[in-house]
Amino acid sequence: MQQANVYAQYKEQSLQTLTKGEVVVKLFEEASKQVSMAIFAISGSNMGQSFNCIHKAQRIIAALRASLDEKYPISKELDELYLFIYEKLGEANDKKDMTLLKDLLGMIDDFKVTFRQADRITRTSR
């Protein structure tokens, strides 16, 4: 029990030391993981697990939408893209559409790579 508590404290401290860009990357990593798990669950006919995984991915995308800063022009375009992903995740969840999930996984992974590169550039330019 003590070991689990130490791990939880370590995890909390790790999250507090991340840059904003690293947090966004971590969120995309988790969304990617959840969509991948949903694809695996559907292929194994575990529809309950796939539903939960997709719902978690939707909550992550919703959090990313809510975190957008409207003072930047790119926020409007990102909001539209996040909304598209969110809605398509819902559609894929309803239909258990693995092809659509794989397409969305590619988009999420592209976002992850892009934000990782942007964070790296931002940190090196400071």
C-alpha cells in the first residue's frame, strides 16, 4: 500500500513539472492509447470496453477544446478540428466502426507529433 502511495505522489509531481506543451502531448498520447484499446476491444468483440475507451478519448478531446485560448487565431481552427474528432468518435462508438477509429487514430497521432515538435521548438527558442 505504501508503495502505491509513493508512486501516486511521484506521478503527481511529474505532472506538475510538465510544460503546457508537454501536457497537451500527454493528453494526445492518452487519447491515442484509448482509441487503440477501443480498436483492439472491438476486434475481440468486447463492446463494453470499446465504449468506455472511446468515451475516455472523447473526454480528453473535450478537455483539449475547453483549454483553447481564444486570443490566438489558431484556436478557432483547432476547435473545429477537435469538434470533428469528438463527433466522429461518437459516430464510431455507435457503429463500432474500426475503419473510422483507425482514421481518427491517425489524426490524433498527427496532432501528438505536431504538438511535440511545437513544444520542442518553443523550448529551444527561449
